[in-house]
Amino acid sequence: MRATVVGLVTPHLLRVVDLANEAEKGINVDWHVRDAVGRTMAELRDQYNAADLVASYVDGLENVAVQAPRFRTEYIRALRTAADLARRLGRE
């Protein structure tokens, strides 16, 4: 079985989207978002195409945030926080 970029990134992206949905309900998910992104970056860094995977992950987070309705401020904030953190960790 061949692993694809989409197949490797999508579960990690959906985990953060689920956390963003919880943030919209008023739950404090900051620590959980940082943990999820940190674990994702650790896992993606071990892949041979790590740079592509990290770029896809960050792009996915940013795209979901951009496509969200403006009134979902906490949802968008959680996604942007995750994207910023992933971008920083991706440079390390």
C-alpha cells in the first residue's frame, strides 16, 4: 500500500478541526491544539517527504480557517493558532 500526502495529512488535519469545533462550543482547547500539532509534526518529520507533508498540513489548516464563516471566531482562532504553530515547528 502506498501512502499519499492526503492519506498522511488528512487524519491530523481532522483532529485539529474537531478541536476547533470544541473551541467554538466554549471549551478551552489551547493545550490540546498545541499537543495535537506537536505530535503531528513529530510524526510527519519522520517521513521521507516531510517538507511536502508539513506544507500540506499548514495549507490545509489555513484553507479551512479561510473557508469558515466569519462568525465562528473561536473556530478560526484555533485553526490559525494550529497553522502558526505548525509553521514554526516545521522550520525547526
